Amino acid sequence: MTPSSQPTVAVFGAGGYAGSLAARLLHEHPVFELRHVTARADVGRRIDELYPQHRVPMLLEEADLERHAQVDAAIVAYPHGAAAQFVAALYARGVRVVDLSADFRLRDLATYEEWYLPHPEPGLLAGAVYGLPELYRAQIAACDLVANPGCYPTATILALAPLAREGLIAELVVDAKSGVSGAGRTASEKTHFVTVDENVNAYGVPRHRHTPEIEQELAALGSSLQITFTPHLLPLDQGELVSCYVTLSDPQVTLEQLHRLYHDAYDHEQFVELANEPPGVRAVRETNICRIAVFRDERTGRVIVFAAIDNLWKGTASQAVQNLNLMFGLPEGTGITR
């Protein structure tokens, strides 16, 4: 499909938190035309009825490929396992896709099936590009299927990429915390207000599904290792902080050298900020920014790296739009910067 002068886009799964925010960003986008929004549980309702804060006066429809695939691009916000076949159908029709599920993030089929379920479309794995622009900008710009990263991997990989490239990570423990919107719109007992309020809980212990995604990308950067990754649920609606505790392969590396590594990696990046103090989630709320701070514990020799993002923005929806911008040759910040 040849993109028009104003590329048309559909959001499939726009009834959820991430999908509705993606719809908002595309509805306000100065270049893309948001043509369709679909949902599975809220068909017949308008997005601005479900989410008045997004101000998107569009009716959620039941997905119909015959009508809704007549677009240049799509964001698919379906759950893991449910997304793959739908993405494959869009891809076969020439639609350029950004998939928000985990179905195409892991390059190795056996690893995906170990951590998730039997893959319904394994033939597409090789052609999907991992959608972290700071690492795969050129590949994203040239591809038709982007696997949008998970929110925890986005923050963690950006926090550690400069160290991984230099082979400096010998051992790694990641302590991660997120607001409840990361669990999706359908409430469970664990994400109910009464359970979450005035409380902090670890979950996904000892095997969280984002672990192999993080290990895959660190290995691609030059640091193959097994990590300890533990996420926690905070009584926040959105926001995410990861604290990475790194045992260095070279204990002689100084804090000055570490800072130089991070500045070399990120001074030119529009959406990565380096801070002198540990970042909080409020500093990045409703932005596409990852805010990072690096410290060295001289007593233990460990390096501590913090990264804060908004899990619904840089962790999901605004990063998806950043990827679409790249795919269509637009400046990355189009439609996602204030």
C-alpha cells in the first residue's frame, strides 16, 4: 500500500488504556489521519465517553478487516496471543503495523513459547523489528512490522544500554515499580483499589515475562547474562521507576568514565534525559521521556542506574507513535512533544 500525503491510521483495541491514549495522540497528530478505532468490549461507545480526558469524539467499532484495513498503518493494542493473527492479517494486506503486545518482541520462537504460549504466526518473527528507537532507529524506518517494547524493558534497556555495549555488566538485579495502569483496564483482585491503596506488592516472582525481553536486548548489545528482575505494583495510576544494581566486569571503571559513557550515548537523544539526582515518575508524567541517573557505590563497587518513564507514554502509546513517525519518515517527536 502506497502511503497517501496524509497517511491514514487505525487503532485496534482503542478501548484500553494504551489504545485509547494512542488514539488521542493520533487524533491530535498534525500529519496522520486517524480513520478508525475499534474495541472488543465497548463497541458502540465513543472514546470520549469512556475517557473524557482524551477528547476523541470517535465511535468504537467492532474490528472488520474488510473495512478497517483500508489504511496505511495500524497500532494493534491486543493482549499477548490475541494480537499475532490479527497483526498477520493486516500485514498481509500491506498495512504497516506497530504491535503493542509481546507477540513479536522475542526473536527466538522457543523462548517465546517457553514464557508465553504456542506462537500462532512464527513466520513473522524474523521480519519484526524491536521498536526501541534509541537502539533500532534505522531498522524501524525501513520496516513494516514493529514490535513495541514492554514498558519495563523500555526503561531497563535504556538504563543499561551504555554499560551493555561496553561489556561492563557482570551481574544484574533490577528492582522495578509501576502504577496499576500497567496491568490493563480489566481490574483483578490484585489491582483493585482496596488492594493497591496504601500498599506495595511484588508480583511475577520469580519469573516475570519481561525478563527474556530484557536479556535478549542486553545480549544484542554485547552483554549475555541471566538477570534477576522483580516488578512491584505501586498505588499510582501511571508512572514507572526501575532501579538497576550492576556488578561491573571491570571494577576499575570510575564514575567520571560512566558519566562519559552515558553522555556519549544520550546527549543527542531527544527523549532521554540524564539527571544528577534519582528521578521520580512525576518528572516524566505524560511525556515520551526516559529520565536516567547513574551512581557508583564506592564501598561495594556496584553501579546503580535509575530510569523513570510514564508507562502509558514512553512505555507504550507515545513510543508507538514515535515508531510510526520513523516508519513514515517524519521527525520522531511529531505529535508527541508539547
